[in-house]
Amino acid sequence: MSWEHILLERRDGTATITLNRPEQYNAFAGLMRQEIVEALDAVARDRDVRVVIITGAGKAFCVGGDVNEFVSGTTRALEEHVSSERHAMCKAALLINSMEKPVIASVNGVAAGGGCNLALACDIRIASVKARFGQVFVKRGVHPDWGGIYFLPRLVGYSKAAELIFSGEVVGAEEALRIGMVNQVVPHEELVRTTRDLAERIAKNAPIPIAFAKRGLQNFQKWDLPQALDYEAYVLEVCKKSEDLMEGFASFLEKRDPVFKGR
């Protein structure tokens, strides 16, 4: 399967989705949002894929919507555009959130607007020192999308999220790390290797408990301790019935690396 503005590579249990409009800093345009949905759906269904990486081609991760598509006409034109794209944006955020595989954003440059929130929707973010993050919506007269008002306060807290969204301030990679927006900042030339190393380490682990752990972690603000303990007990019973549990113990006793099959 191929798309106009999206690249998809599968290797060693890892799928890499690359936003590929480098000359426009990977701004969303045309059918690009729908292409992202199709790529996410493809990797979510692929049993050979254990981890997903999202990154951008060229100097940017993604600068959000292509302004050129908005400046050509009337308010009605803007409303029609928003209406046509809303479903794709929502579906992409939901796919990232709901798929049973960890999703890593490898942020190679500026991530602004919807591009910033696409990164925030991922489970883990690794940033180049050249990365910058901006909730620039208010500077364009629009409201955050791609789930930004959901993901950002869960990462940085309500007050900091309010500051970033209300001001439209752009922050650098080190500040993003300090406030909890990203997991790690690395030299630009090491970003690809660092991201892939992490993805490959995750991909070697048992996918069933990872899938359940992702779902459990997403409920950390909703559950009290008894609910969390009940969930853990339920998942342990599921894991006890899996071939992978036996493989995990056998490989430990035999002093070898486990080979998990997701069964």
C-alpha cells in the first residue's frame, strides 16, 4: 500500500510511519490526514508489528494544518474544511490511543499545532535537540485539535497546559523535557538510532502484557487503588493462560533470550 504524503516501513517488529511533505514542513494537506488513518489502521491490524514509530521527513516533525488551504476563501470554506477533516483527525487520535501496540513519536524538528498534538497522542516521545513544540492555535484564531486538550494536561498538568494553549508559546526540547511533555532529548544525529533502539527493545518483549499495560496506564487517573489491583489480577490470569508466559520462564531458566509470539 502506498500514499502520496505518507511513507510506511516495516522492519524487525517495528513499523515507521513518516509524514512526507518535507518541503512544506509536513503540514497536513489534502488527503494526508486520511492517509495517516489508513497507515495507522494497517499497522494496528498487522500481527507482525509490535511497536509503531511516527516521525517526519526533512527538518520538521509536522507544523499542523497547511495555512495555504485556509487563506483562500470565506468562513464557509473554513467550516467545510474543518467538517471534512474532523473525522480523520479524531480517528487518528483514537487509533493511536486504542491500538494494543506502543506508539513512539520521534520528533525531529518543529511540532506545532496539530503536529504537536499528534506527538502528544503517542505513548512515548523522543525529541531531537532541534525539536520545538507549540500550541499555536490561538495565534491563528482556531481551537486545539487532535486531542490536545485531552493529552496535554495529562502530561504537564492543568495550569501549564492552560499557559501553553492560551499563550501559543513555542518551547524548545529541553523545556519540553523539563515540564514532562517528552520522555527524552537526544542529539539530532542520534534521534533515529535512539528511537529505533527503544522500539526494538520493546518489540522483543511479550506483546500481551504490554497491550494490557497500555490500557491500564490510560486509566490511571480514573481508577482508585482497589480498581487497579483488580485489573492487575485479571490480566495476570489472562497471562497465565498464554504460551508467552511459559516461554518467558523457560528462557530465563535456560539462560537465553525469549521468543514471544503473542499467544
